[in-house]
Amino acid sequence: MATSLKNLSAYDKHTIPNGADFRIGIVVSEWNDHITSKLLEGAIQTLLENGVPEEQIEISRVPGAFELPLGAQWLAKDLSIDGVIAIGVVIQGETRHFDFVCSGTTQGIMDVNLKFDKPVSFCLLTDNTEQQSIDRAGGKHGNKGVEAAVTVLKMIQLKRTF
């Protein structure tokens, strides 16, 4: 397993752009809130540590993961938003519902990236068990919210070079 016994959220702060003039939208799913709230905390803390002022972070909540693409689209449509972080958790159940939600959400988030020519950072945990999600939301594998924040900062900076 690629993430076995690894904290994947460590990053070199010298490689992250200062986000003082970045405006970030975050759309977060209310479903599995005990996990998405930890991912959100990690994302916000990382943005703040890298210069994004608190008042430049706009948070929107949606009911579940399947609603993330539309929430991201509404944020991306705002011309003052430089990039979006989409946060959600889908945990495998007994039916194929998991497959459809994961597939639709993933494709939808990709579509928003391309439609609005803005980075939409993908922070959708798609785990087999609740424990695997907990491990990736501040547990032994770090916090994917941190990774999503780092990604959106780097992508905003990259876009500004074109």
C-alpha cells in the first residue's frame, strides 16, 4: 500500500507561494462531518500559515460529496476567487452507491477546473473504512486538507506565470 505508515502531509514551506493576495473558496461536505471538519481545519491552517488572510477564505457547505462540484462551480464563478478546495468523504458501503458518488464527484470537480480555468483542489477521501478516512484527516497518514491547500496555492501561483 502506497500510504502505509507514511504521513503524506509534510511539505517544504520554502516551495509554497505566499498567499497574501490569494482569495480561496472552500466547499465542504456536511456528510461525515466528524471527518470533513478535520480536513477543513487542516486546509484553513495551511492557508493561514502560508499568508492567506482569514478574510480571504470563503467557506461554503453542501449536504454531501455529490454536491461538491456544483458548490465548487458557484465559488469558481466568482471572479475574485483564485482557487477552490473541494472537501468530502465517501466511505465504501454494501452497495454500488459508493462507485457512482465517487465517479460523479471526481468527474464533476475536474469539469469545474477546466470550465473555469481555475484550480479546484481535490480533497475527496474515498476509503474502504471509516478508520482509513480518520487516518487521512489528521491521523497517522497526515491530513489531506493540508495537501489540498498546498496544491491550490501552488496551482494559483503556476497560473499566474502564464
